[in-house]
Amino acid sequence: MNTDNADAEKRLKQLIYRANHRGIKEMDIILGEFARERLATLDDGELDQFEALMAENDRDLLSWFTREIQVPAAIDTAVFRAILSHCLEKTR
């Protein structure tokens, strides 16, 4: 396995782990399910967006995903919308 593939695989595994161990169960479910099912399909830029979301506070993320408060423009990325869409698909 070349170094680039090993690094990409390590990054995916770390992001999936972090998405499943957030601190509040709701975010474990929202981010963890998305990460397990879709993270491997994202390109590097999208992974950067996902990683930036992971740096946000769980309570803020939950408020944005549940639409309790408006999503800030900097957070309202293609990946955020993909996660939101993924959640809505799961609840149908």
C-alpha cells in the first residue's frame, strides 16, 4: 500500500471514530451514521468540510441540524446539507 492511500485510509478511520464518539448521543447518531455510510465517497475538499464541522460544538451542531436556529453561512456547506439530507432520508 502506498503512503497516500495509507494516509487517506487513516484519515477516514479517524474521522469515523470521532464522528461516533462526539459527547452527546444525538450527534453520535447524526454524524456517525453519515460517516460510516458516506465518508468514503467524499473528496478531499469535502472531507475538509466534514472535519471543520467536527470542530464545532455539539450543541450548536444539533441546533443547526434540528433547525432550531439558522445555520451560519460558513457552516452551510455542501457537506452540511448532505448530512442533513441523509438524516431526513433516515426519518422517512
